[in-house]
Amino acid sequence: SNSEWEVLSSILHVRTQPSTSSKLCGFKQKGQIILGYQAAGNWVKLRFEVGWVLISIDKARLLRHRLVTYSKLLDGRCAYAANFPIIEGKACLAASIALGHRVQRLRSFKGKDQLEGCYIQGSELWMGLDGRKRGHGTPCALNSSEQNSSIEQLCSNGRYVTIADAYMNQQEVTVRLKQVEQSLSEGRSKCRVSSPQPNPCVVLWQIHARDWVRKGFGATMGMFQNLRAYSTYIGCTWAVSEEFVQDWATWKLGPFWALTLPNDQFQARFAAASVCGDVFTSFWCPPQPVKCENAPLSGDGETTFLRSPAYNGPGPPTGVFKGGYDIYTQTFGPRLQAYRTPFNETYAAIHIRHGDKIHEVPRLFQLESALGILKTYWPDVKKVFLASDDAQVIDDAKKGLGKNYTVRTTADEERWNGGTPEVNYNEHVHDDNAVTAVLDDISGMASAPILIGAVHSTFFRTALTINVNLHAKLLRRKPWCWDDFHGRFCG
């Protein structure tokens, strides 16, 4: 039998020494299998990696010891032999050694023909990078020096959890967005039936994407989605003009309306319509963003709805919406499908907002803090996407991280030394390049496996909300998000 340990706590700290006061050098998460041996009392020294982890603290068990048997197959799947594929890298190394192979290095393979889990070919040990890959072996030799050697898959009688690195390719994004659309459709089916003719409730919306950026995209997103969910719940239909539809599609944003009106008809109805009760919309003015026909909306009604299970529930049948998660993600759906992520592998996205943001918060998130968080909690992540309005931050990040890191940003984005000038507060640059940069920054952060920022920024919160929902079906590595505003992990 071979010794392994199962993590029982939600997050288990890895220390450089067997002491809770020693430096933190990593994490393990619930369900993960680790290799090591008990030493220094209540501590396990990790095998094939640096670090120590506690077995228990006070009366709480953090680890559970288990004994497993490893085996290897020339054909078929581990399941055919009543075993499980080894999808944990350190266990893959341990299995190869236990089965008599003198291997000290694990090679990674990523491709359409990769096996599920751990396998050996000659003197080379391989593991598929995609832990979500399912299937059995392939008769084709791998891209290695052992072209004439057969492939043997390594198995265990112990199960391993699939913890994804959370990088999603375009196909996976498309599948997830279809699930969101289905969830949102089910939610809308639980809303009230539209008002009967001849007095239907109609919300007329005319604020274009440029105006969202002009006034602040994150703040606009929040107010818009709140009104969208509330008015839909009470039975209102949304209407826009043909010109709006064309402009919205240009930016690859998801439709939220049920009625498309000819431009002149929309303008006539908008001019004749009333304000939407006392729901707060003056933030956008001018121009007037929204008007209503026969809409029983009120500020108090919206507040009550946003605090209710109908909005905050888990979705049908007990709730209608899932907070803002589905509607935020649906709005960005086409953009996310078309977006090319800054890296085709795990990366960290960092958001640093300076300049006129000082009008809203007493303390701005600084680059030094962000880089310290990255190096402390995710030292293995060397690819960084940086979203910032401060040109100096971009330069300092590249210098501060050095040649071992790759730093990328959204192209053609206007930045200033020190951040957005204070004269642009509530009146941001909103030309085509500015709109593209805003949407790409949010897409880059929403797609990121690791996210670092501060939730006092509605821009960051928008990306965080979409990120959580986009990756909701993955058992992703934890922690994966840091909120500087509260000084704690998020997500």
C-alpha cells in the first residue's frame, strides 16, 4: 500500500517550516490528495514539493490519511479494472516510482489525443494538462523520444478530484453561456405575465454603450441590471430602436429587449412616455436614459425586490434570478465568445484604478500591494494581465515583476500618468477606442483564473460577478481571488 493524504478543510495553508508562524508558500483545498509523510509531530512534510501542512488544529481534522494501491494498464480505461485515473501530478510521480520506474520528472501533454490522467511511455512519465479530459488511451505514440514504446496508463484504487486551473477555451465558454441562457430563460418564465392590452408596461431604453463608458461602465452596469431585473419581474417589456440594436451588436453585447421599434416610432414614443416612477435614473442625465409606458415602478419597490428571494435566490423554482450573475454574464456573452484571452493558459488579472477614483474612496489600491499578493499566494503564476488607467503602473509592473513574468495589457487603451484626470470624473473619454478598451479589460478579468483588485470599484465588481458565474461549473483552485478593499480572499 502507498500513503496519501486527503484535505478535509476548505483551504489548507502550506508553510515553509512546521510552524504556524513560518512563511506561507501555498494552498491546498478540500478534496485534494497530497503526498507526504508525518514528521515533526502534527505536521506532514510534502513530497515532490516544498512545504509542510498541519494534520489537525485544536479538535478539527485538516487531513485524513489513506492507503492506496497503484497499478498500470496496457489497454482500456482505469474504470474497466475497477480503479480510478490518477489526475494529481504528485500522485502520478509516486505511482511511477512505486511501480518500479526510475522517473523524477513529470512531463505535460496537451492535445486532442491526450489520455486521461497519468501514463508512462518507456522511461518518460506524462500527464494530460486538461484535468477535465475524459477517455481512454490512444495507440499513437506521444510526441516524445520513446516512439516505439507502448503506453501504459497508471491507475489507483483511490479517487482523485478534478481541480481545474479555470482557464476556459472558447468551446467551454460557449457551453457555459448556453447554460446561462437556459437558466435566465427559466427565471424569466417565473416573472409576472405582461400587462394585458391595451395598456402594457413598456420600458423604453436609449443609452448606448458610449454613454455607459462616459458615465462609468461599472456603475451603469449595476443600475441598469437592477432596473432590468425589477421591471422584468413585475411584467414589463423592454423596447429599443433599430439604431440602438445595430450599435449594441457592434460591441458584441447581448440583447436584453423584446421589442425593436423603427427609429422614428421609438423617438415619438420616448418623447410621449413618462419617467419610470421615482426609480433613480438621474445618474445618466443628460441624456434621459429611460422612460416608461404604464410602468408601476418605484424606488421602494426596486429596493424591496433587490432584497427579496426572487432576485437573490438560487434560481427556479425557489428564486427567479440568481442575483446579478446570469444577467451580467448574458450581457457580456457574445463579447466573451469572441474575445481572445491575453494568454492561452492560467494567468492572473490585476485591476488598478487611480486618478479620479480618489473622489469616491479614501485609499486607492496600489501596485506594490497587488504584486505582493500575487507573489505570496500564487507564486507559480507568471502570466499577468494588467487593467489600469495609470500608464506609470504598467511600466512599474513590468519592471517590478522582471523577466520571469509576462505582462500584457489591452491594446490601444488611453492611459495617463497617475490615472484618469480628475476633470474627467463622471465624464470619461468615450470614443471607439475607449469603449473597446473598457469591454476588453472586463473580458480579460472575467476570463481570468486568478483575479486581484478591490471591490470598491464597480468596474472590478462587474468583472468579478461575471468571472464567478462563467466558472461556476468548475471545481477551481482556491483561493483564486483577492479583494484589497477588505483585505481578504473573495469569490
